[in-house]
Amino acid sequence: MKTVLMGTNDFVVPIFDAVRKSGHEIVAVFTRAPKPVGRKHILTPSPVNAWADVHGLPVYTNINDYNFSPDIVVVVSYGVILRDNVLNSAPCVNIHPSDLPKYRGPSPIRTAIYNGDTESAVCLMQMTPELDAGGVYMRRAFKIGENDTNADVEHMVSEIGSDMLVQYLKNPAIYTSTPQIGEPTFTRKFTGADEILDWTRSPRDIHNQVRALGAGRTRINGVDVKILETRIENNELKILRIQPAGKKPMDWKSFLNGLHGAEIKFGE
């Protein structure tokens, strides 16, 4: 089956590699253009771009270069709105990591964790001009543990999505899309401002914030810090790993030792 793949992020790579290993002819890989990374702002290709280069697959970083007539287009976390020239060229399917119509938009995994959800789903869906609004071909539920991070859930989605997609591509004709039922909810892109911790929130809310976003920013005894890992024990927030400004990450005990017994003041 002649296939065009469109995606960008880390967790997409195992899904696309499952398609490659299944023997489908990948005629093109579309991904986001290289972005500046690090203090030196070195232009770095996306994870999908790097994967495609390793396997000698043709890569395109501008959707305006699309001029193909494949058997199918597979889209996973691409981050680009598709126009009619793509949507009309072949059946287009998308792997979306939420229980649609809940959490349409750019950050379904982070939003689910941030909100403290304990379960979600992966949907293999039909792509339409309206964002994340197409019918669903396959749906598989999964649990979110109370300490699962965004990276943990992305790994689960990669495994589930790979299996779903390989199964679907064996014979797409036997699957019928089912319209989404219920009132949709929408996500937004999180920014650095969302990492700022509000110590008036509950311990569990702060824990969810840290594990969803990868860090929570605050001040402790006048020091700017990032809280990198937390747990909830006896309804209290336990800090496991922290990174003071200008220093390497360290465990919480090492940070406390540096305070030399001073009273801990969060947010100050």
C-alpha cells in the first residue's frame, strides 16, 4: 500500500516504524521544519525527520510541496492544518490520543494528566476539514496511573497506536467510521507560564501539574527552582527531584542539605 506519513514528535516514531516494518511503501514523510535547539540555537530536525533519514525515506518539511496520490495518508501529531489538496488525495487517517470527542486539539495527553484523569483512549479516526471531528474507526481505552508522566502516557499511546494502525492497514475496507457522540471539549497549547506553581492549590493538583508539564517553576527560600518529580503520600506533596537555577538536577534531600536547616518557604 502506497503510504504518506505525516508527523513530528518523538512518540510518533515507533508508530511510523511499525508501518515501515509491515512492508508498506512509504512514498513520502512530511514533518515540521528544523527548529533551533539549545543555547546555541542549532537547527535540529524533528524526531520523525531523523528517523526518515536513517531509513532513506524522502522527507518534506513544507506542506505546500504535497503533490501525491497515495493509497492512504497517515497523520500523527503533525501540527499542521491539512487542506483539501491533501484530504482529497486519498483516505486520511489520524491517531488521536484521547477519548474523542473529549480533548480535541493540540495537547490531549498533557491536558488529561493535568486534569487528573485516570483513563483515556486512543482513537484511529477519519480526517476531515474540521479539527479532530472525523468519525472513529477504532478506539482502545487505557488507564493513566497517578504517577504517570506525559512521557509515560506517550509511550503507551505509541504501543497502542502502532498495533491499531498495523491492524487497520491490513484491510482498511472492513472498517466503518462511527460519528463521535457527545459534546466536544478542546485543549490548548501549554506555555511556560503554565509551569508556575500556585501553592494555594491542592497537593494533588500541583502533582498533576508537574507530571503533565515535566516541571513546576517556583521559588524556595529565595531560590528560583524547577520541581521535576513529585509524589502524593498521605494526601501530602512529596518532592523527589528539583533543579535550582544554574545547577544540575538533584534529589530533594540534597537540596534541603544546602538550606542548612532553614525553615522552608515555598513561593518566596
